[in-house]
Amino acid sequence: MMVEKTDTLVVGAGQAGIAVSEHLGRAGIPHLVLERARIAERWRSERWDALVANGPAWHDRFPGMEFPKTGPDGFPGKEEVAAYLASYAARIGAPIRTGVEVRRAARLDGRPGFAIETSQGPIEAQNIVAATGAFQKPLMPRMIPEEAGLHQIHSCHYRNPAQLPEGAVLVVGAGSSGAQIAEELMLAGRDVYLSVGPHDRPPRAYRGRDFCWWLGVLGKWDMAAPAPGAEHVTIAVSGARGGHTVDFRRFAQQGMTLLGRTEGYTDGALQIAEDLRTNLDRGDANYLALLDEADAYVARNGLDLPPEPEARARVSDAECITHPLHSLDMAEAGITSVIWSVGYGVDYSWIKLDAFQPDGRPLHHRGVSPEPGLYYLGLPWQSRRGSSFIWGVWHDAKYIADQIGIQHKYRDYHTQAAQQAEDA
């Protein structure tokens, strides 16, 4: 079988793969982008029907192209985001090949580069950019056994309320996905139980500016690493229905039953940690701290942004907060479905190199692996807080392309020096 050769193989044609293709193309570096399904497939088939972007269209996009339908302050839906990424790829002429699965990558024997096995034949490349992003392997705890007879799915498989059997729904995880799904189900008339863990809870907007703007002017998007112990703290924010602040206490007043962290399951009952109030209070403290910083920024810079004292108003605590449950009989509560919104794990099992931590996460610095020629893109906190967002991954991609270009110069020098020695 003929072996196809390219300088750089990019695996994945989502926002990360498209972004690095643009920068590689500008640098004149030959490359190929392989995608196992369609461009931006996860936006298309692994998100619920009503999902919209969590950042406004003016902010969460590539620098060179605006969203064609949604106005700058709106939140594009998942299909528009997928179409946007596909259009951008066409606009930059990204060499994307869809329907090709990468099955294995290993070092070439006795020479630089990698041997890659794909569903359409072998490829050799000097560099690999794993641009598969942060949402690779849905985490599904085996806490509640199948014998319990509950309909259990990960949030990536949730589509809409009608998909679920009649009855109450338990949503485990209160990051952006869990909070939005729980609210959608509540508004559809379902009885909803939401298990809330530690979280950050920024305002959707404050004093006439979206929280994305506030994080920008306050320098928070450029944070290089999360605070110790906060690496896995989720952010609860929503662009649904035009965008609004996620307020768990308000959810409770509207009829949602809040629970602490889900700890276990025994004989038909859910075991719940005694941390609901602590988690809510910490989320509120995070929210109020950002308001304080925003107010200080307005005063320091003399900005004409109207005060918003009502943003600090707090609704009274519902019964589920004042007297939280520590055990929940699922049958008695009428719960028939469980949606696990507890995140994703990584899956780089196709890379046959000793370049990973014991838990499978890649060893890297700003996406550069200690294995020469191996790079990553789209990882949370890859270089800064904004790395997982469309605009953030675009900047990380430029850095990766620059590093590949630098290595090109070293290789070119070696080739030229060897040729000069041979000619001498």
C-alpha cells in the first residue's frame, strides 16, 4: 500500500483543527487535517437541540469572520456554530479530509517523524497536532446500577425533554451544561432535582456589559493557571433565551429541588453530601467578587456605565436549601431519568508514545509535548483561561504553528549544513 506523506498531520476538524490549519497555511507549512466524521461534529451531534454558545457572537469567534445570522450581542445556536466553523474552513482553504479515523500513531524506526494508521491507509508525518479538544470521552459514573431501572444518559446524549420517559429527572452536575439542561426541563414542566457541586457563577451581564467583556478588561481571560484546588471547578453561565445569569437559589424558588454533591447510591436511595449551602455560598461569593472588581474598574477609569444595585439582590432560600436532603428515595421522588453532566475524560490511546501522565492526560507546556514533533490543541487552560473557547484556541494555534515553524528552521539548517559538507 502506498504511504501518503505530509509535514504536519492535524487530527480533528473542530475549532482547534481549523484554527491551527489557518496558521500552518499562513506559514507555508504543508499539512493535512483528518476528521473522523464531519467538520465540527461534536457541535452537531453531541449537544442538545436548544444549545447556544455561552459567549456572545462578538466575542466567541475567530478574528477574521463574524457570525452571519446572529447579531454581535446574541448567542448563536449549535447549528449556526457548526456552519460557521465549516464556512471558515472553506474560506481559508483548510485541507480537511472528513470521514477518516486515525487509529494509531507511533514513532518511525530509525528516522524522524511518525507512522500513522488511518481508516484510509497509512500516513507519515514529521509532526502531529492532536486537535481533538477537551470533550473526548463522556464520563459516566457507575454509581447507580442498571438494575435500578432508571434511564441514565450523559449530558452529551441529551437532546430535549420529550426524549426522556415521563417522570422526574435528576441532573448531576451544575456547570453550564447541567444548569442549562435542568432549567430547560423545569420550564418544560418536569420535576427536577439538581445535584450542585463547587462552582463559579459569574453574572451573565453587569452594568450593561457581558461578563466576557468584564473578564477581558479585568485581565481574567489571561490567567495562566487556575488557583490551587480550583482546577476542576465548573462555571455556571448561560446564553439560553437571550442570555441570563444562572442563579441556583432562584431555580429553587421556581420549584427545582437542589441537592448537594451526589456521593453514592444504596437500596434505591441517593446518598447526598452535606455541602449544598457551602457550594451555593461559595458560588455567590465568586459572583459578588466579580461585581466588586467591576465596580472598582468603573470608578478607577471613570466609565459611564449605570450602577446596577439590583444585581446584588438575593432571593430567599427555599425549603430544599434551609433543610437540605442528605438521602433521596428515587422511587418516592418519582425519578425515572438521570442525566450525568459530570464532564469528560481524555482519550489519547491512539498515540503510542510515553508522553502522558498516569491518568492519561498529556504531558505538555502550552501544547508542546516533550516528545519532539507532537503537539496538542484545545485543552482547558492550555496556555490561559480562554484556551477552550473559539477565540482562545485561535491564539493557542498560532503559538503551536510558530513552534512547528521554528523546528523547520533547525531541520533546514541541518540539511543545508550536511549538503555543504558533502559538496566540500
